[in-house]
Amino acid sequence: MSNEEKDNKQQNEEEEDEEEYKVEILPEDYAQYDLTFKIIFIGDSGVGKSCLTSKAVKNNFEDYYQATVGFEFLTFNMKINKTVIKLQIWDTCGQEIYKSLISNFYRNSSLAILVYSIDSRESFEHAEVWLNELKSLANPDVRIILVGNKCDLEENRTVKKEEGIKYKNEKQLDLFMETSAKTGYNARNVLVEAAKMLFKDYLKYQEEEKNKKNKDKTNNNNTNNVKKIDDEKKEKKKCC
């Protein structure tokens, strides 16, 4: 299957999800929720992680954004079908000096959003370092979304969209998207797709647990039935 065919397949799957899930964005201060997931943004300094999270959560963009020191914490609330979901978003800095601090945030993350800038080939090539670090420190089943940010800077593009798609497929990541924190293109959609992905995993887990309990119940019933038959045979022997 070619990269173009895989990209079309991914798009079709996303369209199916849109039909399957009804999404409603809730206020940032919405207090009640049914599920909460931890999401971490990682990538080189200067790729626009903070601008992207600010645009997605607050619909705010500033041309000048001071580099994140350590991390920033935000929340994003939405309702999928009838379930209210709170995303705990950890926006980490990309500077080498804070690497030891960032590694602590990998643990217990449900999903990681790995960001590079389409006008910085260095940030794209450095994604490999972030990915290896993530996989060595995070949960083995952590979900990963690859994001090519600043797609509004088309005239300065050094990383083709096809390269992002190819990297996502080669590394077997869960999703690839291009975004623009400045125009808002796909900024909020990244979080919506992340929430839908995690919600689907949750439903699958619930179904597996339900099937496991039903199986255990069936096995217990079978064991009890066998024991009952054995007891009846013993009683018959005593009688005769």
C-alpha cells in the first residue's frame, strides 16, 4: 500500500469516527467529568508547542511567545456522546537543560503529541531522539500523535507533508497531522482526535473486562456443575 493510499485510509477512518462519536467542546472551567487522561506535548524548543496548546484550549495566539521554562499545565474538556472527558495537558519545554525534568512527565501519560516545525528540518530529524526517549520512559501502550506545526509557513517549508506521513507509518505511530497555531488549522482537532482515540481505548478495555468476567463466571458455573454431578454419583453409590 502506497503512502497516498495509507493517508486516504487514515482520512476515511477519521470520517467514520466523526459519524460514530458526537463531540461537544465544554468550557475550560467545567467542573464535572467522567474520565480524565494525561497528555504530554514534546518536541524541540521553538516548534510552537505552547502556541499550539494555547490556540487549541484558549483560542489565543501571540506572535511572540516566551520559551516555556519547565512545563505549563492546561485542561481541555469535551463531551463524547454522553461521556465528559477532561484532558490534562502538560506542555513541556524543549530545551536540553530541562531534559531530566521533562522525563518525569512521560510516566503515566496516556498519549504523547510529538511536535516538529515544517520549516525546521532539524526539529523533524530530532523527532527520533524524542521518540526513543518517550518509548524508554513512558508506558509501553502510550499513544503517539506526530504533528507538523507551522503549516502556515508554506513558503519556508523544508519538511514535506509526505515525509511526515512516511515517518508516522514507518514508526507505527497512531496519527499524523499538520497544524498551524497561528491560523488555528487543526489546532483544536489534535486534542479532539486524541480524546476520541483514548475514549475508544477505554471502551475496548471495558468490553474486554466485561468479557473476562463473563468467562470467569461461566468457568465457575461449569466447575460447580461438575462438582454437583460428582456429588450426586457419590450419593448414588452410598444408596446402593
